[in-house]
Amino acid sequence: MKQHKHKKRFGQNFLNNQQIIDQIIVSIRPQSTQHLVEIGPGQAALTRPLLNIVNKLDIIEIDNDLITPLMTKFGKYPNFNLHHTDALGFDYSNLLVGTKQEKILRVVGNLPYNIASPLMFHLLSFAEIIQDMHFMLQKEVVDRITANPGSKTYGRLSVMMQYSCATEFLFNVNSENFTPPPKVTSAIIRLIPYKIKPFKAQCEQTFAKLVKLSFSQKRKTLRNNLKEYLLVKQIESCNIDPSIRAEKLGLEEFVKLADKLFEVKQ
Ligand code: SAM
């Protein structure tokens, strides 16, 4: 069989260690009645074990060269559905057919690192139909997503992801477990979109804007980063000290500031 040439532009680092593959599948806990979606199946390291368990598996792969091998291997499986397309532009609500249980998606993937953040945000726009997501990402990105206020890695990505999801670091995966090995350590993260958000902004666009502005210059205080949008006394009216930096604020405080900005804009 023709050897696959790994493509850097598609972030192709394929898992090569069965123990790690098993550990990922165990942490996903797939059940026979469930509907899973795998992004970037590659050479099917995770696809095969998932197909042997779940009721329905949709896979989304962009690389033309991987389509025929995947169809040859799995085309006959009744629970297998391949979408040869870009996961970034895909409409996940199109997958909602079948039984009630099949209308809730569980999304998994060893994600191409170059598109991981935009892809997670795209998926969050389908949060209502997603039960959970398990992703392999760069460890550094997992650290940022799961960071607490005040820590070095806490920033815009932490706040935006924690606004929508419960986030959980599961375990690290070293680079020798991939072919070819990436330059960085990877990690598995679990994201569970909230059915009811613990802190909900009146306007989510304003919230996203406020968070972006707050972190626009990391070394500057809130007062400085927000100076064209909120007065010092408006920040203080949220019980927030304008002389601190955004990295010290928790989710609830960002929501308070966003609601204040929304209020003054009206
Ligand atoms: N799941 C396999 C594994 O764990 O060995 C492959 C993972 S590899 C890191 C990423 C996979 O995502 C590749 O198969 C790549 O072709 C695919 N991919 C890259 N960009 C994509 C996109 N925009 N949409 C769908 N698949 C993509």
C-alpha cells in the first residue's frame, strides 16, 4: 500500500502508541448508544476503536489522500459516515438525525494545532447539541484554557472557554507518541458545554469585546485598557479595582464589567 506523506499544513502528527490510544478511548468513555463525531481521523488511530463501540460515528477529514484509505477500511460499517470537508466551516447541526440519543453529539479529535482555537470557538456555536468534547491539543493551549485567575497562563482564551464550558486537563502525551513527532508536548482536555452558564452576560458579543479589550495590553491596568469604554467610577461600581490587571479577574467580574459596558452603550 502507498505510504502516506504527512502534511505539515494539515497538522498531521499521527498517534503511534496503542497504550496512549487506549488511554484516550478510556477517558472518552464511549457508549454503544451514542453518536460521536471525530475531527481529523487521519489514519484512524482513534476511529477504529470508536467504530467498534458506538452506534454512530461521523468523521470529518480535509485531506484528499486519506479519503480512499478510510473508505476502503470502513466504508462497509453501517455506523460510519465520512465527510470530506473542512471542520472549520462544517455545520454540525446537519448531523442531527436518528434517535433522540443520536441527536446529542460527543466530539473528539487529535486536533491539528494550527486550527485548534478557531475550531473550538466554531464548535461552541453548536454548544446546545454537544454533550462534551475531548481533544488533544498542545499542552500549552490546555494550560491556558484551564488556567485560574492570577496564574501566568491565564488570559483571553481561559476566560472565553471557561465562560461556555467546564474545562478539565486529563493527561499529557509526549511527542514520541506521534509520527512525525511534534516539537511540543501535547495534552488531552475535556470540555463540557454548560447547559446553564454559571455567569451569563446580558450580551455575549459585548462580553467577548470586553474580554478582548481587557487583555489587549497584558501589562496595562484595567483602567488603561478600558479607558475609551468605561470610566473609572463605572469600573468601581462593579466592585472592581481599576488599577489591577485583567489577569487577576475571575469570570464573574468579567461578566459584571461586560454588563456595565452593555448598559452604558444603550
Ligand atoms: N486522528 C489521527 C491520529 O490521532 O493519529 C490524526 C490526527 S492529526 C494531528 C490531524 C488530522 O486532522 C489529520 O488527519 C488532518 O488531515 C486533519 N485535518 C487538518 N485540518 C483539518 C480541517 N480543517 N478539517 C478537517 N480535518 C483536518
